[in-house]
Amino acid sequence: MEIHQQSQRNLKQALLAGGMAGTAVDTVLFPLDTIKTRLQSQAGFMASGGLRGVYSGLLAAVVGSAPSASLFFVTYEATKRVLSTSIDPTYAPLIHMVAASCGEVTACSVRVPTEVVKQRMQTKQFNSASSAVSNVVRTEGILGLYRGFLSTVAREIPFTCIQFPLYEYFKRIYANRYGRPAEPYEAALCGSLAGGIAAGITTPLDVCKTRIMLSTKNQNTKQYTGILSTMKRVAAEEGPRALLSGLGPRVMWISIGGSIFLGVYEKALKTCTQLRLLENERY
């Protein structure tokens, strides 16, 4: 019974900490995300808005950031805990990959609709979230809000399979070297390095995801559909270098974002744990 209650408390802490971390990142680094999206747009950077209105779509991002981040961390922590009891610790990287992948798939149920709305506002297709949502639903149906779901999952799983094993590895190396767990600000540095590496490697997948999400039935040109067909089309029409569009802003955004995201998460977890200990001592 005590173990079950402890597990419930840990999941509640992950829910709260994940929501705080996701909101912090999306709010602080939104301009970098906008620049990255416009660089990846088929219309081109300037036609998509250039450096003007870099906060377009912020509301949609904020609305989705807390629940999607919370879903990710709750699923990640729960899956990691279950797998850790049945798989040998020497396979820790595999445990982290599977747990992070499950977390991403769950989080995408909330993240994708907000991404569709956010990116269409970032590229000046719409001026408000309500008009973006109503247009997508009217022209593409409710499933239009999930345009790019599979491509998002196809981007997130490789990304997270690189980022989280690296993150856990860097923290373990740090703990072994200094004889103590990493403090939140030290974990933030581990998250920054892991995120930057993963972001650089998965940029072509991100370009494909952006093209698919921005593609609409109203366009005169052929729509982008699957990851492979989009990758081939972009490379053929614009050259292989186009698959690295937005590489700089993406690596910078996720490096800084990984630092804030995982730093805030670790700090929130630590604070929740300290508050719980104080409460136990009081009673």
C-alpha cells in the first residue's frame, strides 16, 4: 500500500513538474521556434513573415505545452519504473528509449493539434487561433488538426531515443565523478548538451514534419504527405541542403530549451520532494 501511495505521489510530482517545464520553455523560446518554422516553410522565410510578429501563435503553444509535457513525463516515469523492475539495469539505455518513446506518443495526442494551429499562425496563414481551428475543421475535418501526427511521432521518437539516454548517461557520469546526484542546474547543462545533439541529427525529420503540417488542401501545389515522400520531394526540388533548413535556430532552441525544460523539471521535482518531507516531519 505504501509503495502504491509513493508511486502515486511520484506521478503527481512528474505531472506538475512536467507542466511547469513545458510552459517555461514554450514561452521563453517561442521566437526561436517561429524563426525555425519560417525557415522551413515552403513559401520561404520572408514570405512567411521574416522577423515580424515572432510571437504569432504563442497562445496556442502555451495552451498545449503544459498538458503535453505533463503527459510525457508521467508516461516516461511510469514506463521507466515498470521496465526497471523487469529488465536488467545493464540495459538502462534501452529502458530510457522505450519509456521516452511511449511518453512522446502519448504527448503527441495534445501536442499535434496545437502545433498545427501554432505553425499556421507563425507562417501568417491565420491571424488568430480561432480562425485557424475553424478553417482547418471546415476544410479538412477534425482530423485536419492531427495532420502530421505520424510525421511528428516519426521525428519525436528518434529525437527522444537520442536525447533521454544521453541525458541519463551524462547525469550518471556526473554522479560517478563527483559522488553525488546532479543538482538541477547541473542536470540542466546535461539536458542542454543532450538536446542539442539530438536536435542536429533529427533536423531533416523536423523539416518534413513542418512541411506536412503547413500543407493545406487550398494550395495550388501538391500536398506533402508522408515522411519519405516529403524528404525525397524536398531534396529533389530544393536540393539536399533544404533538409537542414532551420538547423541553427533548432539546435539553439532545443539546447536552451533542454536546459530550461529539464532544469525546471528537476528543480520542481526536488522542491516537491522537499515539501513532502517537511509535511511528513510536521505530522
